[in-house]
Amino acid sequence: MRIDKHLNPVALSLTSRQHFFLVAWFNMVHQASLDSYRVKAMNPINILRELWQMYEPQADDNDRRIVAEEALEIFANHPVLEAKRERYRALEDTMALLAASVAAAKKVKAESGTDKPVEKQESGFKRQAGLIHSFMRELDASLKGQFLGDCFEWLMAVLEENPASETPPQREAIFSQIERVCRDILSVSDLAPGIRIP
């Protein structure tokens, strides 16, 4: 990401977090920026939709395992989902079921020596399908109803903070979270009615 040297944070009374946000946002949305083409499209809403598609007939347990692993990675340590955990009650159960199903699929793969499940052996994804779908529906509803607003709320709170004793590693960690939430806002905006980002 390119840092705009013409933006003087001191003259504008910007904190380091606010300065980073402005630079990151500009790089992600400006049409001439290379970063605008690289905004990561996977966010909690999109990965859940993709996981639903893995229950279509053409997908097998290996496909489900791959997408479930990516979903677990996206859900894990997400700053907004952590900060607003009480709003996403189905998240913990969904993650636990997905993790157990991934482990079961890996075990079948290791025992059979192939990605394809042994016939008549029911995988965790199939055995727990009803429960997984139930929690996914609940999580999907809460994400679609609250996630975008929660992202903006989290971002505003973080940008208003100006911790004096923040170490460089702490600053880098929060910058990484700011960038992640900005990407989520951009990739979710098309799913939210009435919100369009040019």
C-alpha cells in the first residue's frame, strides 16, 4: 500500500490510526490504485454463502472441508465479531460444528488415503448437516442484519481512540484490523440495500 506523503497528519490533527485509515481507504477505493483491484472479497457474509453452496449435489466433503477451513479462518479473531459477540450467538456453535466436521473429513481422508469419503461412511458434514444448517441460518440472519453497521461502529470507536502508550507492534496489529474491516465494508456494501460505494 502506498502512503500519501502529501497528507500531513499533524496539520490535520489526525491520530496515527486516523491517518492510516485515510490512506488505506483511499488506496482501496481510488480507481487508479493497484490496491483497489485487490480488495479481498471474502468476508463473513460471503464465506457463509459459499459454504451454503457446498451443500449442492456437485460438491463433496473435500470441497466442504476446504471452504469450511476458509470460513473458520475468516471467522477467527475477527475484530468486529469479537467486539459484538453477543449479537452473533450462532457463531460459536457454527464454528465448533465446522471445526469438528473438518477434523472428521481429515480423518476419513487419512484413513482412506483419498479426498473422497469411503462409501457408507458418513462424514461429519453429512451427519451434522441439519444442525450446521440451523446455526448457519441463524448466523446468516444476524450477519446480514447487523454486520455492516457493526463494522462502521467498531471503526468509529477505534479511530476515536488515541492510546499514548501504544507500541509499534500494537499499532501494526490495530492497523491490520482496520484494513481488514475496511475491506469487509467494501466487499459487503453490495449486499446491503441502499448503500453504494462508488
